[in-house]
Amino acid sequence: MKFGQFEIIRWHPDLSDAESITRVMEKIELGDDLGMDEIWIGEHHFSRHGIVSGIFSMLGSVAQRTRNARIGTAVVVLPFHHPIQIAEEAATVDILSGGRLTLGVGAGYQAREFHGFGVDIKEARRRFSEYLDVILKCWDDGSLTYKGEFIDVEDILVIPKPVQKPGIPIHVAVSTSPESVDFAASKGLPIMVGGPTAVMGQVPQVIRLWHERMEHHGHPHEHIDLAVAVNVYVAPTMAEAESDLLGLEDEINAEFRRVGNPRNATGQIPEDYKHWANRDADRDLVAQRASDEGMLPLIGTPDVVIERIEALRSMGINSIRCSFGAAGLDQEKALRCMRMFAKEVMPHFAEKSAAPVV
């Protein structure tokens, strides 16, 4: 098993934004000390759901505060940025980290974020595809010439170049739609699954579909274990594990249900996001199915969490990105959770075959 750490910095009403960021940076430093394989940061804007707006500035700090873990973006929302600048920023962080960066990218899905940046969500998929192509070409030797629908440049020297050759590894965030999974597989790129937008019960099926599509497109894939982002909280007793988190993120989750989707002010969903139409209902149904199949929350004593991770492993999940604790949780309890996980849970899986870095 491979264990990583995932942070988007949810903003609890009892804390300032600065306090929220400071607390997460302390968790990130501890995660590296405790032996996390990877540390991932996710970009969001304009809501309490996530306040990592300057994702590369934060990753620059993470690069300097860590020594061992790979670091990554989960994700950079490509339509909000110029792709040439993303290529430059990512290369800079790759240099600062000694070649430890993985660039996770996504098309975005929150209508409020697109509105805030003045980007038409109907263009998101087209921008994403073109911007990804531009980024990859920026890391080639020599200058960049590109003529597309959105980007038109000629003979631009994009520097610096990444330390990693032929470029920084790229992972693609996907919805559960077959089209998005097939797009990533057609490029030979690993996908990112799980997290707040996922229907957790569909994760094993999405993983199997990606492997099938990689096979279809002729890309090697057997050596790649896809990671799943999940919430984790370990405590000395089940009662404490459950009561410590009770109600902490209710306000944040209520806001996320209002704004965490592609619907416009009139409730309409863009054609490229049609799979969102019944997403809330699907999430409830599949969440129950996941529970019935043994995919239970990673919340409890070390023994309970071990048992639940073993259940995930039996479904072909061999890499987990852990979001430890919850926004507003007492910081000492959050750090205690991480230490207990590293001391009492991770060693159980130390003899298991680890997933390769891709």
C-alpha cells in the first residue's frame, strides 16, 4: 500500500483563513516526517470548501518544508490559468523540490469559480484539452510555436524546464463519466479518483474502466496503482473518533452542496456536464451500495481503520490519499490522528507491495 496526504484547506467559521492555512502547513510538515509517500494540494476559489487559491506559491513553500514526499497538485484547474504560465510555475516548483512534483490537472466543475474568473464553463473541456497539450509541448527542448483555438504563440522560449525528464508526470482528474476516463487513457495518463466530487461506490468500477481503456489505446498500465482520495480519522476509541468530527463541517458541506456543481443561476447544466444531472441522487444510492459492499469510512480505532483499508485493498485499491481530520478539529487531535495512523496503521501494510511512482 502507498499512503499520501491530501489538503484543500477547508475554512471553518471558527478560524481565520490565515489560521486555517497555518494549521495545514503544520500537518504537511508532520506528514513528511511521518513517511507519507505523497503530499497533494488542491485548488479552489470563492467558498469555504477550499481556500488554496495560489496553488503554486503554496507548493513552493511545501517544497522547502519537506524533504522526502513527492508533492503534487490535486488539482490545478487548467481553464483558470494561461497554460504557458502553468508550465513555467510547475517547472520552477519541480526545480525547488529536487524533481518531486506531479502535476494533477482538471477541467473544473464549479460554476461559481468559472463566473468569478469570467471563463465560460461551456468552453471548459475544450480549453482543458488544448491547455494540456500546450503544457506538454512547453517542456520540450527548444522554443514553442502553437496555434490553437485559444492559444496562438510563435517561437517562445518557455523557461525554466523541469528537472524531471522528459517532463513532470501528469495525472488527470476525472468525473465518473466514461468519456472523461477515456480521454485520460487515450493520452496514456493516470487518473485521480475519489474526493468530494466522487461517488465513492463507483471507484472500483472507474479504476477497472481506466485499465480497460488504457489497454484499448495500447498504453502500459499494469504497473500503475491509481490512488483514491478519502477522509481519515484515527482515535483511541470508536466513540471518540465519531464524536470528534460530529458537525464540524456541516456549514462547509451545506455551502458545497449549493455551489459545488456546474449548474448556472437558473439550474441549467452545460451539455459537457450532463452526467451531473442526477449526481446527488446517484451519490446517495451508490454510497449505500458502497457501505453494503464494505467500503466504509476510514474513521475509528487503528484496528478498525486497518480492517477497512484491507477491504479497499481487496477491491484493487492500493494507494490512498488521506485527508486527515476535519476543518475546525482541535489541532492537537488532528496531529495525534496522523501520528497514530503512521505508528499503528501504516506498519501493517509495510510488507505489502507498494505502488510505483508514476
